[in-house]
Amino acid sequence: MKQTFRLPLCGALCAISVIAATGCSTTAPSANSAAVSAIPATPSIAISYAEGQEQALAQLQLQPALEAYWRAHSQRDWAKLYTMEHSPSGPLSEKFYIPYHARAWPVLEFKVLSFQRDEAAGDVLLSQQVVYLHPDKEKPHTAYRQDKWRLVGAQWRHLVTDPMLTQPQPTPEPQPASQ
């Protein structure tokens, strides 16, 4: 009997959009590379909401943080974006985070399609549509993804789930003292 394995459609789309949006690298890319500096910022991003979503997110007081996050992303302000992140597995390396994100495709549009609130954890899971500018083809690419947000202290923070950012950074081995 032949067995097939299928990823849920949403999971597959999320995986593809994350790879497409952030690149796929196992080492910190150089922040000074010509390719990175050639990617333009988006002067203004179109942010929209499916019916009823804007008011509900405003009631949760998540809307301002969400919009600030995506504006920082579209403006390629990685230092600001870094301050809006939260990693449950521990602190993120800013030295890795900023050059890693510098390879992200420019964001043209962002739309909240729906969300779910996990009352116990205090998290919000957003289903979203993001339109990126494909830098090689110079045409828009629409992706569907999910993001989690968590209320940390009194501020909403974007939960980092990218394993390239959340895995522990290798500790350099001590060098023997020279004689």
C-alpha cells in the first residue's frame, strides 16, 4: 500500500513564505553585502483588515504594535523591529538578527485575515496575507502566514518562531594558552 505524507496547506504556505521572506541561511549574512543594500525600503505600506478584525485587535490594544511592527519591516528598520520581538527560548542575538533580516523581501501590503486568542497563554495567533516584492523578478508575491503575538509586561511583542533566530548560538571553544 502506498503511503503519502501531506503537510497541512496552511503550514506549507507558512513555511514557503518564511523562507521566501527571510531567506534561508545557516550563518549570519554580511550586513554590508551589495545585494542587501540594493533592496529598497517601502516608503509606505498598505495595512488592511478583513471585516471586524481591526476593531477586535484595537480592543485588545494589539493594533498599534502590529502596525508599528509591519511599518518597521517595510522601512527595513531592523534595529526597531528587533526591539518588538520576544523569544520564549531566551534572548535573541541582535548581531545575528539584523543582518539576517536585511535579506528579507520588501513588504508592499499587509492584511489581517483573522485571529484567535489563547486566553490561557495570553497569545494571539494572526492569519495574514503579506505581499512582498520579489527582488529577482521585480514583481509582487503574495504569501499567507501566521504570526503569534504575546503580551509581555504591558507591551505586545511579536513571538519569534524562526529556528535560525531561536536556536542557541554556538559558544566558541576555548583556545589553549600559547607557550
